[in-house]
Amino acid sequence: MAISGILVHCLEDDLEVVEQQVSSMEELTTYGIHEGAYVVAVVESPSDVIEKVVKRIGRLDGVLTVYTTYLTIEDEIDDDGNLTTNLSATQHMKMEPRQDG
């Protein structure tokens, strides 16, 4: 299980709706709105699922981008110090620019 802190940067008019949508996602726990522009959340899921969760959040209306503020995958490391899943953090956290209309 990986744990990641994220900030969901939103348009001010969409903050409350985005917070409700994010809080309804099974893998996420929200912790309110920060500085009138960010939904603060924690994702708990297998590391190979985090990319899908971040992309799903990034596609919500009103979301400008999703920032990863913290990531731990400690429990997915075996006794020899190797990851037990095929994970490249740069691939899993990279988001493509949003394509509207």
C-alpha cells in the first residue's frame, strides 16, 4: 500500500464541488480547503493504482492540476530493499496537460 499526500489545485468557483467529488472517491480522504485554491487529500492505494487515481482527479471539471506533496511506498519494499511492484514515480505522478474541447 502506498500513501500519498496531494493538493488538488482548483478554480475558486469549483472548490466545493471538487472537494465533494474527491471525498467520494474510495481511495481518498480529504482534509479541507487550503488557501482558497487547493483541496487537501491523502491517497491510500497500491502504488500501481496511484497514477490512475491522480489522472481521474485531474479530469474533474474545475481542476487545474494535482500536486503530489508526499509519497511513501515503504511497505512495498522487500527485505533486500527492492520494490515489490514495478513502479517508476516519474511515470506514475506525471500528468498530461488537460485537453479541453
